[in-house]
Amino acid sequence: RQGKALKFKGELLSIVEKLLCFDLSPEQISHDLLRIGYSISHERIYQYIWSNKKASGTLYQHLRHARKKYRKRCNGKDLRGQIPNRKSIEERPRSVENRKEFGR
């Protein structure tokens, strides 16, 4: 059953904020609102939560999972998986070639 699509303000906004305070997920809120005749997507609820956070709001604290950190791609160099101060295989001692010593 489809609900009526409404602007996200006024009464609908206060209902969503109250449901968020009960620690419901935006998906659950969207489904509950559809049952009572309001149609709002969970994505729109997330958009509202993040805009509220930018305005120093606290609604994001009621979400179950923290938002994934965004990795900036402006540098062009990917430093993940790099071993700092690693030695090249060419720099290993010659005694390793004989394989006479244990652990080398």
C-alpha cells in the first residue's frame, strides 16, 4: 500500500525525530510511517540526520552504527598496506643463500 508523498517538514518531521529517539533505524521508521499513511524513504531520513549533524544536532547519536570514515582521494598516493622502513630483498645477508642457519 502506497502512502501519500509529503514534504519533509512539520508534523512528519516531529514524528521522525521522536522515532529516532527510540533508537529505531531509518528503515524501520520509513516502514512504520508507511503503515500510518506517510511515504518517506529511509534515504531521505538519513539525509535529514546528516544535515542535522552539520547544524550541531544530536540525532546522529541515535543511529546504531557510526558513519564510515571517508578517505580523501586528493593526494593521489595510496599509503595503505605500505611497510615503513622496510628493507629490500637485495639487502639480505649472503649467509641466507646457504640456508645453514635457522630463522634466516
